[in-house]
Amino acid sequence: MTTYRARPVPSILRGALLAAALALTAAVAAAASQAASPTAPSTASQAVSPDAVATPPKVLRYAFRVAETGFDPAKITDLYSRMITPHIFEGLYTYDQLARPAQLKPLTAAALPESSDDYRVWTVRLRPGIYFADDPAFKGKRRELVAEDYVYSIKRFADPAVASPTWSEIEELELIGLNEYRDRIRKAGKPFDYDTPIEGLRAVDRYTLQFKSHATRPRLMEVFAQGDLYGAVAREVIEAYPGDSMAHPVGTGPFVLKHWRRSSQMVLERNPGYRERYYDQEVHPADDDVEGQALMARFKGRRLPMIDRVEVNIIEENQPRWLSFLNGEYDFIERTPEDFMTQATPNGKIAPNLEKQGKHAYRTVASDVLFTVFNMEDAVVGGYTPDRIALRRAIALAIDVDRELRLVRRGQAVRAQSLYMPGTTGYDPAFRSEMGDFDPARARALLDLYGYVDKDGDGWRDLPDGRPLVLESLTTPELFQRQIDEIVQKNLAAIGVRIVFKPAKWPENLKALRAGKYQIWSLATSASKPDGQDSLSRMYSGQIGAQNYARFRLAAVDKLYDEASHLPDGPERLKIFDETKRYATAYMPYKYRGHRFITDIAQPQLIGYRRPQFWQNWWEYVDIDADAAAKYRH
């Protein structure tokens, strides 16, 4: 028997009912006052003015398929937390919401950065008059954003006590003095002193920030365009809530966190002190971009953000998330579940019944990749000897990715051939490799050749030393993932290999992944900027414990990574990316499986939506049409 929770009255309806109740109460009170006072107006129609009834807030409601972990930019890496934080915190730069291809633009900076000819020195000037949202930590004062806030925020990634999972990205920038200071205090066992000057990261004056690197960094500002990670935090706030920074995000962004029930619901509201920003000043679509031009014309002159409140729930199972959207409880479904795609968009177009209801579908090729990762430090699947490499390659060859993409994902993905993602440097749609092959016969031959045979006659292959070969994979408990796991289990059984799945919530699996306490896991990642070096970081030893989920370590790949870091974009750099594809296929620390098509569907009341490419902040660019919402819900 399946038990469903009674569906609550939608918040926007509750708001309308509340407003009506308040208006009725006011009318009754006014009538009573008139009866008691000889000087009161005699007509009831004068008791309440229509303008006195507050306009219901514009509320955007949708659901995540995976739970968040928290909202401290220095402590998060997961996509779903990072979908919240850029609406609270603001980086120096962001990307134009309508420009395609992606175009960097100032956010809190006053203009694009200035750099030295060798890309070692970068100078950024902030826009004065930007303020943090109100918080008790500021003791009643209005707190302006200054250059020193970015210095502090970036230093937090270097603080060993913060244990930032993305420190390695800052470490690689080689900001003069920062890495050296971190190493010094770690060896001495001393706390991080945020007042210690760092030559490569300093506030030149109140509104001027300067970065200095030991090495050439042509794409340094792309790093700091990730507002979800490198948005400014205020030192007073971090110090006011020791040990609880994940629950107290206070930034300069358009929204503030009002309520958080972990792994269940997040409610954000418009920041009442947010500065003046206007739609047409913020977006610049190409002249031939019909959709972009139409959006700009429609919202010209509108102040941002245009909505008042955002409510995000967590619904991990696809069916209840889809049904909740169909029932009108949500304005938007982000990433329509693959198992409902034939109902939602048969033949790639929105279903006629949904179209009649005013719903709109938005389909894009995602800059992401599905992959299976092997722990290279594991005693069974890890290692660099020929037998361990053969085991990983055999597992990869045995997995029928096409079956997963066709049956479980309903054709909403294409096979991946390399580590690089669509829309990023290094991706080549024409490239082909063993990464994309399904060949059980070759998998069996590899296992036979390297001694993974059935030694005890039980029908299952054993390790070369005779011990049982039993693989263990992390997984999540929802039905969708179980369908994928069943395919993998059958695929491996067909070559005589056993695998067991260990289910847990996604945040728990992520902790195990970071700590290296796992053997195999299948998950996905998305690009956060146009440069493909982020993909390559998953094979760079300096990113072990961070983006290098496999804990892969190979000197030849590290050398290529370093070379790519310092080269400007061009043919020489692309050759390096091509070479890394061959290493990825030969050693197989990851089995890259697919790149997804993402189909978002909006109710008629959500207007202005356009899926971002690499950035996550989009709430400020959409509106809720109250008339359309009322018509649909009634």
C-alpha cells in the first residue's frame, strides 16, 4: 500500500485567502467603529478602499530532486546547494543571462577586470553603494560591501579550520603568499590570522581589489565569476555564528534565506535593501536571438528581482515530483523526470494536453556528464597495475549505457566519449573512444587474460589471488536510480562479476566520496564555467579530496594539467586536452556515460525563464503573472 501525504493548500492560494480574511476583518471592524461613532461615514463602501488590500506576493515554487547540504560558499560543492547560494551571495562577475555563447559581465565589480600583459596581475574595482542584507551581526548598522570582504571571503578557502572542499581551486591560482601562509600555519599548528597581509590578495583601497599570481593565469576571473562559491561573505556574520555558517547565509544578493528545514524545504524572500538593478541593463542577447530579444523587450525597464518569494522543496522520487507539478502545486519543474518524458514531450515537443494548459517546455543540451567513478585507492578496483586497469576497463565495457539512456532516461541523453562536457573547451562531438563502447566479449577476454576467473566453481569470477570478487557501489534509494542499478547488475552478472549496492542519501554518499571511503559510485556533474579545465581537474592529483573524485594520481597528467593552466586558449591548449582524453580512456578512473538533454517545464504564470548555461542565478530574471496563475489554479 502506498501512503500519500495530504496535499496542502498552495501557498499563493493561502495568501489570497488570508488577504481576503484580513480585508473582511477590517471591514467588520470599520463597520463596528461607524456604529459607535456619530461622526463616522455612514456608507459601508467607504470603510475599506480596494487599494488597502495588499497585493499577494509573487511566489515561485518548485522542487529539487536532491537535497542540499548547506549555504556556506566555502563549504559546499554539490549542485543543489549551489543553486541556492548565488541568489544570496554575489561574486565580482557573473554571466549575461541572455547572451549565447556565455559572456562575462560585472556584477559587484564596476567594470571588466584590468590585467597585466602576462596575466599575472589582475585589478578589479567594485561598485560603491552595494550593501549586505540586514542581520543582527551588524548591530543595526547598514553594512557596505568593500574590497576587504572579498579578501576575507577568499582567505576562508585557505583556512584549514574551514576545511573547504574547493580550496584546491584557489590553491592552483598560486596567489602570491596565500599558499605559503597556509602551509606555514598548518605546520606550526596555529590558527589562520585573517589580518595577515597576503601580497597576492589585497584590498588596494576601499573599492579596489588586486590579485597577483606567481604564474600566468589567463582565465583567473572565470574562477571568481562563480558567485555560488566566491560570493562575498561578511566577517561579522561568520564570527557571529561560530560553527553554524551553513545555516546563516548573509550576502548582497537579491534574496535572503527566511526558512530552512534541512533536506525538506528552503524559503527565500526578496532582499528589501537590494540595490537598483534593471533588466535591460543586465542582459544583452545577440541581434539574431529571437527569444532573447523578445525577453529583453518584454521586461525592459523592470527592476530586479521581479518576484517576492521562492519556495523550494525536496522531492527525491520522480513520480510525486511530477504529479505535484501537474496538480499545480509548483510553477516549474526543473529537469523533467526522464521516466515521464514520453508523457511530457512526445516526439520532442510538449504534449498537446499540457500545451492547452498554457505550459511551456524548454529543452537544452546540458553542459554536464554522467559518469561512474572508481576509487583509485581501493584495494580491489584501484591501482595502476595492468590487472587493475583491466578490471576497470572490463567493467566499463560491460555496462550497456545505451540501454540506460534509452529505457531509463527515455532517450534524454547522448553517449559520452570523453571527460569534456558540451559547450566547454576540449569537447569535440566527433571524438570517439573505448569510453563509449559496449563490448561484453572484450570485457570477458580482459578478465580471463588477467586472472579474474571462477576458481571455486560457484559461477562467479574471483580475484587473481583466489579471493571472491564482489564489487560495492554507493547508490541512492529512489526508484529511478534503482532502475539504473538493475541494468548495471545484470550487465556485470553477464560477465560473471557480482556487485552489491549500498543505498544512502546523496549528501551522505558525497561525504564518503570526498573522504575516499567508497569503491564505486555513479553520479553526474555540471560545468560551472566555459573552460574545460574543470573537467580535467577530476584527473589532477592536486584536486584529490575535491574535484578529483577518483583520487587519480599520474605525473604525466599532472604535467599536462599544469601546462593547460598557463596557456591562453588556442590550438596548443586543445592538443593538450586531446591527449588527456587518451589517458582517461587508457586508465579508466571514470567511465563517462552520457550528456543529458534537460527539459524544464513551466506553468503559464512563470514568464521570462531561460535555462542558464554555466551559472545558477536566474530567479531575479523571471516574473509570476498573477492573472495567469489565478486562471490556472481556479
